[in-house]
Amino acid sequence: MKLNHKESSHSFEVDDKSGLLTGLSYISPTGVRAVSFETTLNIQTGGGERRAATGGLEYFDCKNQSNVVAKGAPIYGQGFNGISWHQPVSIGEVKAELIYRLDRQSASAAIALWFPGGQEVLIRDINLVFQIKLPKDNWVVNMPGNGLRKDVPLSILNTEVGISPVGGLRGSSSVVHLGSKNNGQVVIWPNNRVEIPQLTLKNNGDNQLQLKIDTNFGSDLSVVAGVELEIAKFDLSTPVYDEFAPTFQDWMRRDGYVSPNNPPKWIDGAMIYEAQIGFSVFNEVNKYSPYPQVRDLINDLEQIADFGFTCIQLMPKQPYPSYNIHDFWDIDTSYGNKDEIKELVTKAHKLGIKVILDILLHGVLDKEIIKIAADGVRSGPFAQLITSETGDSFNADVKDWHNYLIAWSRHILDFEKYWYEGSPAVSPLIAQHPDWFYTNSKGEVQGVYTKAFDARSSSWQDYFVSACEFLMNELNIDGFRFDAPSYNDFPNWASWARGRAGASALGCLGLFDRLRPVMKKINPQSLLYTEPSGHVFRQAMDLNYNYDEQWLVTAISDPTAQSAWGIRGARELAAWVAERDKFLPAGSLTAHHIDSHDTFWWPSWGKKWRREQFDITKVKLLTLIFGSLPGPFMMFSGGEIGIEQLLPKLAGVKRSKIWLTGEIKWWTEDIYPDGLFAISREKDEKISASLVNFTDKELTVKNVAKYQLKSIQLQIGDLITVDSSTIKLPPFTGAVVELEIG
């Protein structure tokens, strides 16, 4: 059965018996192009719930329902943006509708699922697999913001590769662009912004692509009038990849993927110092305590300023409450002595340093939940792996959490006694505000290792906004870093939330939209900064973390860690970042780091710092590379060891007028050597360039523009040389140079 309309150049082919998608075609100026689909749809229903060993909920004895049967003809409709067909179907015992849309003002074709309410059905999850048959050709794939370099041949993608979703921690646009020489382009955009799905892509051979979508959608259909699940958008009409970004920017704007685009004036060239008060514990016996008390940090402020840092990000006090909520109004317990915190802020401001607080959203600690979490670790699948060596959790594919879960399990046991000693037997908030928490279907409060707040709750949002107002007014701070706002990535089956149980993980988005104007009214130059880098988190944030970039650090520094489809050198690293940035909402800012408390906490003791993983020369070059990228540079306290002389020079470069306002040029064309990272700024006929040779051989760069070396602002290793025909960089060297055109 064909679904088409004169208003669209696309048309669907759907199976008469099942109503599932079997093909998509496009009438191009040169003829008709088409791809075929084999679509599998499975719904998991019913079953029981229990706490998973590493927190959250897992299901058992669910029923898989995948027999999809069309129930009559599709129902045609026409709306503001285009046309649609609702195909009534049964999926096992579940009534549903497959929705096919041809949209004039966004991606050309879209698929969704709609479930009428009033059914005595509990949907636990929905899984889809699209086997997409492409015309025979040499296809290349681009997934900006993910673990692929640019223009990867589809033929080598022979294992499942994760796609970071728009709501993910290491998020991305989630768009997949497939290009060929003779058969045009195919674009797939799994764009669900309500749940956080798991997405994977794989080449199945013979020009067949497999896209898996595990939606994490859950709903008790008996309590809703109806609920719709957006699956994906498809387009066969897009331009080649190098011309696709403006088209995608238009899609994002129309779908509401935007940035506030008015960050505080002080943040763009900032250097952020992540400071820890107290001590953290690793393998029970190893302690890290850069600043035992607030006074120690106050005494170090001049040194921090001398290093070039312009903002302090103050972590919650370690080891209690650590990254857990105690009482937002109890500053002494949460961060340190309140009077000393005020003194810290006052002195920092006099030195030109802003101060932001790392603030938590995910849940409260009490003795009850700590025991549950620790017992779950001891009896769980990672108990025997606690002592095994762990590395960088963010170097693995986005779908691979094995390394992190080992390190997380060890962390729970390391901190258990400290959390237990500081916590109440049961948090009083449980009785006072039961509607603030995730529960299972029995009404029992759930969590990962805290009792999880559901940020969808409007009264909890009131509570959190009030806390932020209090902290800003009481301490005169300059904003917040919001830690792990989507940490509770599991369903909430509380009575008020079960109509869309999987929506709670991104419930923070509405909170941030509420909070932003409140903070800006108190201090128009305050900073909203968060950990996840998914596109939906950029709609209310001035700044986002660079979890999505961390795999680049290991890939460039350790060739044995490179995948067949990952970056292979410094030039491809620069190209990856340049492409990622083109697909961010306009105005987005990213804070870049190589050492944060997150990269520090999860690897084994002795391999926590980049200087312990790689030699110090590579660390200096990595600092220059990530410090040269657009946006702030951040570092965890202690990361400065071995690069003390470099940091103030880097800070001076980042705060220079040309680096703040100059036009960016990425030196990523094929004329440049593979081992070269280079980015420059140009303003008023002046050029400042960051040049890095991340290889053990001298690199020769053709001096096409006839640059002359005017001055060297920063140098790592041996001096570079510039003559009329070449720029030569000795092995493992880096520099920021001022150039002029000869």
C-alpha cells in the first residue's frame, strides 16, 4: 500500500497486512529514488518489577507482543505542517495506531505510534528494528557528535555502534546522514525528546543497514486518554553531508531545539577550576583531599588566579553529602562552613574570579537506601569485579556501560560508611512529600543509590527553585553547575506519573525553563551549566559539559584504543569537533576538559589523571588542543600538576580579543597532515593560530597563504619554523603563534 500526496515529493510504502513501513521513495529532479524497509515492532507488557543490582528498576516475566495486524484502512488527515495517515493496528493484544507523516516544514517523513487509553495494558518498553536496504553503491555514514570520524565507509561498520540520543549524557543531535555517489542521501533522525532511548546502528552487509531503537517508553494505558511516541524522521531529499548542516539547523529550529544564545559575558574565554572540599576515597584505602577545609581553598585563591582560572566550580563537600542531596539550605553540611564560603566568594570576586556551586537534583540519602544500594552491589553481577582494573568510562562506545558500572559499584562501597554515618534513618521528605519521589507500582520509593526525586513534580520544582534563589542571595554566587539532572534514567510507576513512566528522566527540562528567568532576575550574568551534552539540555543552559569529546582524548593519545571508524589523528579530532559544532543549536557553548572529577573518579587508582595515563608532553598538548576549542576550559583541582607554566599562558590566549571575537578557521582540509591539530582566529587582518603536532615525526605544512611568523605566544617543546613555503613542527610540539600574510 502506498501513502502519498501531491503536497509532498516523498511517499511511504506500508505492508497491507501489518501496516508496518516497507519502503520510502522520493521524486527527485533526476528521477525516483527509493529505499526498502523491513520493520520489526515489539512491545513488552505486564510482568513484575524489582530493583536492579545497580539501582533503578528491572522487569521480569514480561510478555513480548510483536504480531502486528492492520485493522482497516488508514485514516487520512491534514494539518498545518502537512498530511498524515493513522493506520489502526493491533500489536498482540494492544490496540494502537501507526502514524505516518509527510511534513512540508521539517524532515519530509516521520513515523510515530499512538495508543488509545482505557486499555488494561501496562507497557514496559517498545523495541523497533529497521532493516534498511539501500541501493547498491559505496555509502558513507556521518553521525556528528558520536564515536565516528567524518565520512566513514558504511561497509566497515560491522558491529553495533551506539548513537547518543538528544537527551543523552554524551548527547548529540542523534541524526544519521548516509551519502552515496550515485543514489543520493538518506537521513534518519530518531528524535524522541520525552524518553532517553538506546539507539544503535550497524552495517548488515549487502548495502543493508540496521537501526535499533529501544525506546524506554512505559505507560499504564488504563490511566490515559491516549499517548503518542515519536519514533524517527526520514528524508531522501537532503543535500550532501557537507551542505547538510544548514538544513538540519532549520529542522532543529522548527522543532524547538534552540539555545538561549545569551550566556553571561564572562564565560566564553573562561578557565573553570573544579574544587573539592574534604576527601574522596578509592579502594577503601586511597584518599584524595586537595582542600581538606574551605580555608585551604581560600588560602590558595591567589595561586588559582595566577594559573589563569577565572571561575571556581565548588563541588559538594566530600565524602558526605558528596553528590547527593542533604538539605539545600544547610550550607555547612552541603558545601562547608557558611561564613567561610561567603569569605571565599568575596575574596574570589576581588581577584576577578566567579564562583558557581555544583548542585544536585537526583535524590536524598538516608540509611535505608544506602543499605539497599550497598547490599545490591555485594550480591550483584559486579561484586567479583570490584578489584579489577577500570579505565576511562567515556572512551567506550556510548552503549557500553560495563567499565562504569564496575567503578560505580566500587564507589558505593568506598563511600558507604561515610554516607551512612551522616544520613538520617529515613529522610523526612519521604513522609512530607511522597509525591516528589520515584516509586514502583506498589508505591515503594526507588532510586539508584539515593531516593530519587522526580523533577516532573511541579511542587518539587518549586522547592528546587526556592533553594537556588536562597543560595544565590545568601552566598552571592554566580550560578550553578547542575550535576546529573537525568541520572534517574528509569521509569517512575507512581500513580501520578505512570501514564508516561519513562518521561521522568527528562523531567528536569521543564524545571530548567522555569529556573532560568528566576536566576537571571537575581543576577543577569549568572551561569546555568549542566553535565549532559544532549541537545535538549541546551535549550535552557548557557553551557554544557563535553562528555561527548572524552573518547577523543584516548583515541588520539593511545593508537591501540582506536576503532576502525574512530578518529586516527589530530586533524580528524579537529574535524570531528568542527562537524559536531555545526549540528549544535545555534549559540551553544561547550566547556572542554581532559581532567574533571568524573574522569578522575572512575579509573583505577594510579591511572586517574591523564598524566598517569599518558606522558606529560602529551598532557600538555592535549591541554592546548582542548583549551584552544571554542568555549571555556575546565580542570579538576590537581590537574594542574606538571602543566603549571602552560596554564597562565593558555588563559592569556583565551582571553585575548582575537580569540574571543575573531573568526574561527579549522585547518582540516586534506592539504594538512593527518597528525596536525590546527585552529586559528582572524580579526582586523591579524591571525592567531594554535598548532599542534601530535606525532613522533616532524610535520611539514604547506604555507599556502604565505604566512609570516610575527610572534610566538605559547610554546610546548621545540620551536616551530615558518618560511615562505612551509611551516615545520618538530615531533610532539605545540604553539600559539601570531601570523601575518606576507
